[in-house]
Amino acid sequence: MSFYTDFIFFLWLLILLIPAFVLGIREKSLRIYTAVSSLFIIWLVLRGDLRQLAFLALFYVLQLHIVKIYLRLRRIYGRNAVIYGHFILLSLLPLILCKLSGILPFHLFNFLGISYLTFKGLQIIIETYDGVIQEIDVLSFTSFLLFFPAISSGPIDRSRRFGEDYNRTLSRTEYLEMAGRGLEKILLGMVYKFVLAALLHEGVDYFVSGSGWYEVAAYAYFYGFYMFFDFAGYSLMAIGTSYFFGIKTPENFNKPFISRDMKEFWDRWHITLSHWFRDFIFSRFMMKSIRKKWFSTRLQGAAAGFIVNMLIMGMWHGISLSYLCYGLYHGCLLAATEVYQKKSKFYKKYKKSVWYQGVSWIITLQLVMFGFLIFSGRFLELVQGLQ
């Protein structure tokens, strides 16, 4: 059994949602039921792989102690950069060991969803350092970190936003509205994932071995649209499920293929991930570069920040050449877009023109699809075949 893929999962999901619905319409707190449901369904999914289950349990214990201990040290020593850096590294260590499993002779912390769970833990440490988070409740932390609807592939929520929903008891009317919207999202997600993504995957399989330019282009398009409907479908089901537990998990996609530049694309594609990187990597890189005067202009700093930001995102997907190239590719595109929009008189003159927006959309779509070709690993295969 796995999340949002097979009949058994959806059967258990239905069983879990019925009590949540009853509690919701009776205006009862869902706090404890949410935590118990998450632990139960995680156990159901991973019970066939006790190694994954053990690593997840160890990860949870480590993250809980890391955030608790850091909170105490933050109260004593304030914004101490050295202590903060060490705890960031400690929080990242399980993910680093997991990503290096293909290189190291041993495999540690290989379990479903470690990347997304790591981001949740990191966010708490970062905002504790900033002084935004001053208290950590064990039950709230457990429910936030292990919230089953979004545990394996997001969307990535923020602890304070999650906590506001988690600690709030909705009125009957509010809950019925949320549950109705949740059901709509689950059904639409099913159509995306099990109908549209499945059909598009047929095209991916058909063109995967082609080497002609039109076959490669067709593969890139089929793969890109398949990625969208598969992942967006998963995200919709995760969001819809969370609504039944009174949690408004943030949206993850917003019509990404209508984007007219690469910055707009990353504001529409995998929104919770791109915004996480924007807030906790890019913005902090910019602040530090300005404070340390690393660059002569802010535009140079922004361009460098985009490249660093997206390269790290590529590494987050995995330590492989395709992912690194994908991150570097998008970093360079974002940097070029920033420079062009800030410096080009042509852009400033025509950016609101209908014809310009149409051309921008066409160009952006081609750049996005080429990025998916890189991400899939097919591009490097073709390059190696030419050598």
C-alpha cells in the first residue's frame, strides 16, 4: 500500500475520514484524532518495510530533540550564529546521509518523505533563530511533522500556519464548507492522476526511445504535462484530505503553463517548495550578500542568488548530474530573466503589449519543457549518445 495510488489506501482513507467528518460537524476538536490518524496510516503504509519505519521513528525523535534543545539554547544565548549553524547542520544530517546512500557503503534514513519532513524541521529552527517561534508543543509538532496527507510529497506547510488551523475548532457551517471543498479537490485530483496523467504516460513511453528532434520534443512535452497532472493530482488529493481534518494545506500549483516568464513559472509550479526556497535560502542569501557587500550591485547579487538557490534545489532532488544540471539551468534562466527585466528598455516599453505577452508565453513554455527534458535524464542520455 502507498499514498494515493491504490484501492486499499483509499479504502482506509475513507474509513479515517468518516470519524473526522463526524467530529467536524459536531464542532469537536480534531487535534488528537489528527495525530492518531497520521501515526496509524503511516504504520499501515510502512509496516511492510520495518527498516523505513525504524528510520522514520528515529528521524522524528532526532528532530523533536533538535528543535527542543535549540529552543532552550536560543533563550539562553540569543541569536548565536555558531550554535544556529550547528543545529541547522544537525537537522540536515539525516537528509544528507540519505542523499549520499548511492555513494556511501551504507544506507541511512532511506524512508518515504524525508525531504519534505526535513524542510519542516528546518523551518522551525530558522524561525526560532529569528525569534518568530518561541514555544514548541509536542503534540502540535508531531502532528505537523507527521501529518499524513502531505507526508510523502508535500505540499510543504509552515508550522505557524498549520498550528493556527490545528488549534482551531471550526463551526459546523465552516467545517461543512471545508469538507465539501476537500471532496471536490480529492475527486479532481483523482481525475488528474488516474486519468490524464495515465494517458500522458502512454505518450512518454511511446517517445522515450526516439532520437529524432520531433520525437525528443514530443517526449519533453508528454513528460512535462505528465509530471504536472501526476504531481498536481497528488497535491490536490493531499490538500483535499487535509481539509477533512480542518487543515487548509496551501495550494501547490496554479496554472503553471500559462506563465509568461520563468519567475512567474516558479511562482505557479510546486509553489510551496519554490516559496520555501525563496524565503529561507534566496532571501537570506540576498540579505547576507548586501550586508557583507559581496557584489557591487543588488542586481548582481540577485542573479547569483537565483543560481545558488536553484542549484541547491537541484541537489535537493538528488545527487545526480541530471538534477544538478536542471537546477543550474533554471538558476541561469531566472538570473537572465531578472537582468533582462531590470535592464531592458525594450521589455519596459512592450511588456504590457498583447503581442509581447503572447511571444513571452511561447518562449517560456519551450524553456520549461526543455527543463523537464533535462530533469527526466533523457537529455544527458542523448548527449552521451552523440559522443
